[in-house]
Amino acid sequence: MSQDQHGDLSAFSLLDLFRMEADSQTQILTDGLLAMERHAGDAAAVESMMRAAHSIKGAAAIVGLQVVVQLAHGMEDSFVAAQHGRLKLTPERVDVLLAGVDLIVQLSRLDDAGAEAWLAANAAQIDQTLNAIAGIAELPELPARPSLPSPVPAQATVTGGLVGEEVESAAAPAPRAGAPAKAPAQNFDKLLSLASESRINAHQMHPFIGALQRFKRNQGSLFSALEQLHVAIARSGDPGLMEKSLLALQKTQPLKQFMLEHIADIETYERRLLAVSQGMVDELLALRMRPFRDGIHAFPRMVRDLARSLGKEVQLEIDGEDTLVDRDILAKIESPLNHMLRNAIDHGMEGPYERIEAGKEAMGTIRMEARHRAGMLSIEISDDGRGVDLEKIRQSVIERKMASPAMAAALSPGELLEFLFLPAFSLKATANQLSGRGVGLDIVHETIRQQNGTVRLESEPGRGFRALITLPLTQSIVRALVIDVQGEAYAIPIVKVESVVRVPQAAIHTLENKQFFELKGEHLGLVSAAQVLELGETPSSADDLPVVVIGRGKQSYALVVDAIRGEQSLAVQAIDPIFGKMRDISAAALLDDGEPVLILDVPDLLLSIDKLLHEGGLHQLAQAGHAQRRRAKRILVVDDSLTVREMERKLLLARGFDVDVAIDGIDGWNVVRSGEYDLVITDVDMPRMDGIELVSLIKKDLHLHKLPVMIVSYKDRPEDRARGLSAGADYYLTKGSFHDETLLDAVADLIGDARL
């Protein structure tokens, strides 16, 4: 392979090149040793390990790492002996060789400055490993049954396989050799944003082409009329008229041809532009995709070492290693997957004796499978261990007072397994360095949730345990349901949408001031999206309500929206960090027509809904018996302070009032005369016209003098209050002393409830 195929390596030192080669070759050694342990006599594995050890030995000699040369040489001798049948690679001998692999990896990563000190500090360990490899043939070959393998000492593991105390603090594996350099995330995000804007610009040509098409149709009608006129003139027999009509017809023909040709050219250009812009998005996404193996290549070694440290025999089978995954998602799910595997080994897998007595193979198997299904990444982790004792979960739920005995008895297997995701929920009587099933699964669940994914557990007592994880293929593009709430577009990731329905008014029932309807035998609570997002109250309507069902199980709610636009693929754009974490919002995007849209954070929404339920503040979405809807009372808020103005507006909106705002006295005077209001709330100190003058004008106006006016001001002296009331104000409230309920109580005193 030429240097061009490898890329330009001239910028790398010999030590850098050795590290790259060591990363690649030690992975071959690890995979080969695990394969040999499972399938003794695997000639292909032995051959590949011999080549790997030989390559490491030669490369180490070039850079002067004599310790690595000795390690690789001793390992190569062992592989030669195994190839000729003089040495059997038993688990005990594999332990020694894997310790040598770990030491090679650690030595390859030392820098020049610290190498000498590290070698001196670890001389005893190095000598022990070298002697163990040199004397590997003298290790006793223990019978496969019934003796159990000896636990592996914790210090034997340096990297790769993780056992003992090192399990919880395992570092992420080093990048595989040959993997492309990771581009800065901000560069990728900027390129993706530009590509998505290019796609939007291409889409924006469509209305222009539609207008041209309409113009073409109109002109076509004109051309047709001219042709019909020419025929009619020809029948009249007037030569002069015939000549003029023919001339007119001939002059319009080039225009007709010009339009047909150029509209076709524009349509072709639009298709090309869309194809190029979509191709840019696709190529950028492809740059982010990495094979699943890149995130899990250390897992087989970890499973093997951890199982041996616990006196168990477990192998990991992986299917779908070539499945492509967004590299950011791959990095973030590595820890949850690692945790699931550790739980399976520690608490799910039986020891060899117990498995044999249960009629199973002495060696347990954990299977990890990654697949693309329905546009999502599906990861399934299953084992053939003892499974989870559902009755033990039920009893623990009762003991922790999480449910009454009667309620716990009615819980289904799926509902019981959901308790394992709760923090500190454990079924183990004693703790060790590893978690039992349930301990730490809350972290797994939270991490998957943060990636807009879901995780579901299944268990068959005595037969095994299974975790089904569903994730987006990428976080850069999200397939979302676009909805309208109070005239604004919002998006919900499709993975978080359970169903979309239209609910007839007659199907809505009210119980204890909460509204619900029945869907597939379940009662679902109805919640206004506008209220949850603090955008005001959903307007009453006699039509069916468009509803999006979110959540799972008992935490499912029907979110009532204004309209459902449909699905779109959105290029996700992070919200500027200056805004911090916005409640109920996860990110932003642009729709195909260029309209900005906020992407909703569904877990946040569920928390907001729960809060509203507990506070008893839900708005009614339908009136029983379809009674005549009453319009909301209108209030005008006049204040030059944006903060005060918005705070008052939100308080009043949440109580059900229609609210308009004005920024000063002049603006307020113009607005109040142009609409019908039930109340005006005004500040005093404002530019152009103060509140006192505004109150005076309102009270002197023939049509407005009965309109209630409330002054809300920081001026709290008796003379200030007297001045406001003298001008005609019906209520004077000082900002320094009022809180939410004070303002709302004062409004209620003046005009009553929000509905007429």
C-alpha cells in the first residue's frame, strides 16, 4: 500500500508510529487469545498472533524499547510452541499472556520524559511478567472440570480487561489504530448548519416555481384565447383582420416557447440544488459515523477477566460490529453498556457448578447485538443466566413502601422491572465493588434518556435477562413531529411520540377537575401544551382536539396542541450556552421553509406536567355538555420595563386572561382605544406619557370612562397613592410589596374571574 493510501505520516515521530502499530497489534493479540481460550487449536488465531508479536518485536527494537522486545519475543515463542502442539493455551496461560499484552500497551504509551522513572518504579512487575511468560510452559494444566479457575489478581490488569477495584474507574479505551482524526465538534456543527441552510434555500425556490407555473397557466389561457380569436377572424373572411391576428399570434409564440423552456430549466436547477444540498448533509453525517466495534472492542476482554475474578466462566458474543453509529452517541453509551455487562456477570450469571446443575453449559454466554431498525439504532444485550426474581422485586417494593401490598400484587412483570431504574434500588443483601442488577441502572437509564433513547428490560427466571436499547442513529439529524402551539412551531422527537390522535369533545371526561379520555383501554390525562410551556391557555374549540401522546406506562399524557403539521428530518442546532438549560427545550432547528423551531425535551415536559398536576393548576380544555364557551376577559398591561411587563403578562395568561401589552403611555392610549378591554394595568413613570396622564385620559373619554384601571408602581408614598386615585385609578398597588397572588387577587377584586 502506498504512502498516499496510508496518508502523510511524515509529521509523526518513530515513537508515534510505534504507538499506532502497538495499538493495532495488541488488539489482534487480545482477540486471538480470547479466541484460543474458547476454541483450542484455532490455527488461524495462532498464526495472526505470531505475526502480531513479531511485528511488535521489530518495531520496538527500532525505537529502543528493549523491555517490549523481550515481552514480544517471549510471547512469540509461546505461540510457536502452541502452533506445534507442544503447549496448550489454558486459561491460566492466557492470563499470563494477556498481562504481557497489557504491559506492552502501557509501555508504548510512555513519553520520553517519564519512561525511565516509570520503568524503575515498576521493575518488579516487569520482571514478574517476563519470568511468567518465559516459564509459561511450566504452568500446570488444570483439568477443565470440576475444578474452578483461580481468580485473577486485580493488579494483573493494566488496560483492556478490567477486574477488581479497577472496574468502576475504568478509563475509555484508546482510539483504534487507523481511525481518522476526530474533527473539532464545532467545525462539524458549523458545516452541518451551513449544509442544512443550503437545503432550506433550495426548498425556498419551490414557491417561486409555483408562482411561475401559475403564470404559465394564465399565459396559456391567453395564448389559447388568441388562437381561438384567430380562428374566429379567419371565418369572418376579413383579410386585414386575419393578417393582424396572425401577426399577433406569431409574436406571442416565442414568448410561449421561452416560458416553457426556462421554467423547465429552473425546475431542473431546483432538483440539482436539492440533490447537492442533501448530498452535503448526508456526507457530513457519514463523517460522524463509526462502526459499533470502535466503542466496544475492549468488552470481550473485560467480560473474560471479570468473570474469572469472580470464579465464573463467561464469554461475550457480539453481532453487528459493522453497524454504523454516530461517534458522539457511541462514546456516551460505552459506559452504560459496560455497566450492563458487569451487572450480568456479577449478579446474573451463575457459577459453573450451579449452571451444570441447572442443565446448562458451564460457560455462560452474554450476547450483544447492534442493528439498524426502522431508522433507529437497536442494541440488545441478553444473557443465559438466572434472570431476575420478580417476586423479590415485588417484596422490596412493599418493604420500601413504594406501593401497598394490594397495588404491588397487581403490578405486571414489565412494571416491576421498571423499579430497577430507580436510584439505589438493589436486590443484593450485601454490596461489593460491582453492582447487582438495579444498582446503577438509574445511571444507565438517565444516560440513554439524555440521548433521546429508551431502554426496556425483560427477564425469564432461570433462563436469562435481556435489555433492549433504542437510540437515534445520530444526534445531528432528528426525525421529529412538528406541531403548532399558540401559533408557534415546536418539534417532538419521533422516538418520544407514542401516538397521535384526534379526540372528539364527547369523549372527554372530567374527574376531580382533571380531564381525560380513553385510548386502547387506558385513561390518559389531557394537558394543554400551551399551559405547560407557559404560553397562555389553549383556545376553546367545538372541533376535535389534536393530541400527541408522550411518556410511557403510567406516566403517559395526552398533550393538546393547536395543529399537527407532520414529520420532518431536522438538522439539530444547539442553543447558545448563554441561555443555559432552558426548561422543556432541548435544542433548535430550522424547518424546510426556513422557519425556526424549538425541539421539546420530553422528559422535562413530563416533570412539568407532574408539577402542574400536584399543584392542581391544570386548565380545562372542554366544557361538559358542549356548553357555550365564554370568552376570556382582556387586560392591557402598560409598562416600560420589559421584565415587569412580561412577568405580569405571564401571571395573567396563566390565570386564563387574554393579555396585550404596551411599552409606554402613548402606546397604551393608542392600544386601549383600538380594542375592547376589561382592565388596564399601568405603571406611573414612563417616557412620552406617564401613567397618571393615561389614567386621566381614559377616565375623561366618553367611551372608556367606565373601564377599570389599576396602577402598579414603585412609588409607595401616601401622596403618590392619592395622586393616582385622584386621577381616577380604581386600584393602586405598589411593586415593592406585591407578589403573584397579590396582583391576581387585586385583578379578581376589580373584574372577577377570567371568563365572562
